[in-house]
Amino acid sequence: MTQTAPVQKTRFFGISKILRFLKPFKRVMLSMAALGLTTSIIDVAIPLFQRYSLNHFIKGNTLDTLPLFLIIYILALAGQSFATYVSCRNAMTVEVSVNRDLRHAAFEHLQTLSFSYFNQNSVGYIHARVLSDTSRIGSLASWSFMDGVWHTSYLIFAAVVMLAINARLALLVLIIVPLVAALFSLFQGKLIRANREIREINSNITSNFNEGITGAKTVKTLAIEEEMDRRFTAETARMRKRSVDASRLRGAFAATMNLASSVALAIVLWRGGYLAENQVGTFSMFMSYAQGMMEPVRWLIDAISDLITTQVNIERFTNLLAVKSDVVDTPEVVEKYGDSFCPKKEAWEPLVGDIEFEDVTFRYPDGQETVLEHFNMRIPFGSNIAIVGETGAGKSTLVNLVCRFYEPTQGRVLIDGRDARERSQLWLHSSIGYVLQNPHLFSGTVRENLLYGNPNASEEQIRRAIELVSADEVVARLENGLDTDVGEGGDLLSTGEKQLISFARAILADPRILILDEATASVDTLTEQKIQAAIDKVIQGRTSIVIAHRLSTVRHSDCILAVKDGKIVESGTHKQLIAAKGYYYDMYTRQYEDEEAAKILG
Ligand SMILES: Nc1ncnc2c1ncn2[C@@H]1O[C@H](COP(=O)(O)OP(=O)(O)OP(=O)(O)O)[C@@H](O)[C@H]1O
Ligand SMILES: [Mg+2]
């Protein structure tokens, strides 16, 4: 289900916070404003032309100055068309460029956020911030800005011209404006409520649809197709009903508006007839302005409510940019080692691979319980450590702390004898190869995925890496070998295949610290044995941490840590722990018996 994070209240209009994104387009926007003014001046001038032609040519019954009149008239119209074309082109440029910059800023910022942000905010929520909020802001800065200048200046210029020509008739026409505006806002309130409801239903439909697709397999295994279909149908039926209601409302709105403007015009006709005293040209000019003002007034009322909703988009977007990662490099560290986007690799000390937990207490930012309490552990450089323990014991948490994906609530994690926080995250991450419990591949080919581990790897290095982790057979089975497309998230491959590819990817990076979190959980026993042999080879000269449920795979580790409820309950070699006949011994014999029983039972 889509989780929506609360919108934090900001004290002032959030637009000031996105001004920096508009700054590069200051000149284009100024030219849009100038062109908008030009367009509206010509708009206001057209009724003046009509007035002149009626008064001069028709009433005066003459054709003198007609050629000049026509030339100026045509030039004005051509100028207006050109101004409109350039404005639209500029607005389009500003819209797409602002969108691009906002999305880029959001994406770059998201990459700096720690794991906990992604745990706390759903993909759908982040998606909406990056895509729909940015597009609302982009269109505000371009089209709304252009239309705003155009419509507002039209109203002002038209009012000035009317007042200058016939003040009494002008006041009569201008009185219509607030009346029409009041009527507009009355309808608009209802329309906004209707549209809001439709949007809510629409997002329910999207979320049902998403769940139906992403959970398609689960839907089938639970045989709940009918239930899912019923829910979807109910929502779409509600959507249809509300949309029809809203269309009716819109129709009534349009009809009432037409009626209102006709009535308003009739009043002008009736009263204006006396006031204009036989001046047909002036009278027709007033009629044009009275009609011409309807659209700008409607637009302005719309714009006010749009601005209110867009403010929410702006606030949510700027709040996203303001989210601070739980794990940040201090300014001194960034100064010395650079950040994730501009690393200063020349200043990086080589990472040796000595890890130490010093009195570490840890609770997840959104977690209820303390996972680790006063935890101490030392993993000397080059050693091969295995972590075993029940589900939820805290094994993945330990390696997440080693990788500094989270930071201890209290205590320190030392890398090569120094607090991990003293050096940049990228420095550490560049030297760690981590095969996650749920491996993820990016869409693209197997080769492209492997190259994420080391963009400069040669064909030979790629071949050796896949051979080393026994992924060569898997790759050979794929239709196009290394050039096979793995699908979104690698979903065209099996979980075991994904694990092997991500293992090869980690090896290709030649990391100082290698972490395997249940890296062989989804492969068959034969492949596992091969991987085991590979692990024995690749851990030479590196520090490695292997988390495994199947204890037979960690027998050869230098040291096995048995973890229970976030504490090391036992540690030692396989032999020592078996001899101790404690927690590990119990786990091992239980598993061994199960495996033997399984063998006997065939
Ligand atoms: N992101 C999180 N937010 C809050 N609590 C979490 C989070 N991840 C794990 N936990 C909690 O921390 C505890 C340890 O989890 P951890 O993932 O380290 O277990 P594990 O030993 O790796 O288990 P498994 O063998 O199932 O992978 C569990 O109680 C879990 O509920
Ligand atoms: Mg785990």
C-alpha cells in the first residue's frame, strides 16, 4: 500500500526555496514576461483598431488611410503571432529544463540518503515527489508564469484604455469583473472538491493495479483473483460515477458562465447604448473588452487555487531535498576525502580491512527494540569470520554497521583502527564487496551488471570472475550469454542465478572486505559446494564475513560467531564450538540430523 509521509508545515511560501532552480532561466523568463506584455498590448489594441475602422471608415464613409491601416493591423497581428510562438517555445524550454534540474537534484539527493529513509518511505511516495511534484513546479514556472503575465496585463491595459475613453461606461463593464469572479469561485470550490475525490480514487486504482501486477504471483498462489477483481471493479465503478458527476458540474459551470457573460453583455448593451451616444466604434470596443475579460478572470481564479495546491507540491519537494541522511560525512571529512559525487581519491588511505566493534549499542531509527547492546567484536585483517544464528538475531544488522549503512546509536565501529566516521562513506564502500541477502540486478545485460563492480574490467577479468563463482555454467545456459537481458531488477533470472551474478560482480571489484549475507541460500547443493570452494579461494588476502544458515558451509571459517538476540553467545572454530557442546553444537546437530534424515528419506 502506498504510504504517505506527512507534509511538514513550512512557515513561509515554499516558492522561495525553489528560486535557485529558476535562477538560470531568469533571462528567458524575463523575455517571456516582455513577450506576454507585448501580446496583451496587441490584444488590447485590436478593439481599438475595430473602433477606428467603424468610426473612421464606416461612419465617415471614406477609404482614405485604409492601406496604412491595413499594414499596421497586419503587422500587429503578425507581431502577436510571433510573440506567442516565441513565448510558447520559451515556456516549453523552461518547463522541461526546470523539470530536468528538479529531478536531477531530487535523484542526486536520494542517492545520499541512508537505508532508513527508504525503509520509512514507500517507492510510490518517493516516485510522486520526483515525478509529479517536479512537473507541477515546472509547469508553474513556465506556462502559469507566461499566462499570468499575459492575463493580468490584459486586464490592467484594457481597464486603463476603457477608463481613458469613457470612464462611466468603463466602470459599468468593470463592475462585471468582481461579479463574474464571485460566480467562478462558487463553482470552483465544488469542482475542486470533485477533482480531489477523483484524484484520490485514481490513486487507489493505481495502487490496486500496482499491487495486482507486482503481487500477480502471490495473487495466483492464494487464489484471490476474484477478490482482487472485485476490489478493482468497485473502485473503477466509483471513479466512473464521480467522473460523470464532475462532468455534469463542469457542463453546468460552462453554461452558467455563458449565461452570466451574456447577461453582463446585455447590460452593457442596454446601458452602454445611452452612454456611448451614437459612437458605434467605442461601443463595439467596450463589448470586445467585456467579452475579452472573461477568460483572464476565469484563469486568475483557477490560478489562485492552482497555486495553493502547487504550494503543497513545492513544500513536499523542498522537504525531500531538506531530508538529512542519518549517515553523513562531516564537513571536515568531505573537505579531505570528497563526497560521493566528487571523491578526492588521491587523499584516500589504502584500506587494510581490520574491523572492530567497540561497545556498540544499536537501534534502528524506526525500530522499537535495541538490536545490539554494548557489543564488542574484533575482526583482524585477513580473517575469515562466519556469523551464524537464528532469524532476527542481528546478523545482517552487524554487517550493515560494518558497511556504515547505519551508524551505532552508541559506541564506535573502527576500520583499520580509526572510527569509520573519520573517513568518507565512499572510501569505505569502494573497498567492500557485499552480496546482499536479496540480490538486486539492474535492468540491462549480465555484462552491464558485472561492470557495475568494476567499469574497467577486461573480458578476461569478467570471464575469470564468473568462473570463480561457478556462474559460467549459468551464463552459458542463457540465450545470449553475457549479453542476455536480465529484466527489471534481474527478474528474468532465478534468485540463485541472481546471487551468482551479484557474487561475480562483487568479486570483480576486488574488494578488501568481502561480505556474503546468505549468498548461497538459493542455489542447489552442488553449486553451493562449488561456490564454497570459490569462497575459500577468493577470501585469501581479504577480510571476509560470511553469514550462513546452512552451518555445513562455514565449518572452515577461522572463527565462527554464534549470535543470539544481538549478542555473541559463543565464538571459536568449528571444532572448538562442537567440543563446547553449547548453542552452536545444538544448532549444528539439529541441522545435521535434518540433513541426514533428508538424505535417508531420499
Ligand atoms: N530496517 C529495520 N528497521 C527496524 N528494525 C529492523 C530493521 N531491520 C531489521 N530490524 C530488526 O532488527 C532485528 C535484527 O534483524 P537482522 O536483519 O539483523 O536479522 P538477521 O539475523 O539478519 O535475520 P535473518 O537470518 O532472517 O536474515 C530484527 O528483530 C528485525 O526485526
Ligand atoms: Mg539477515
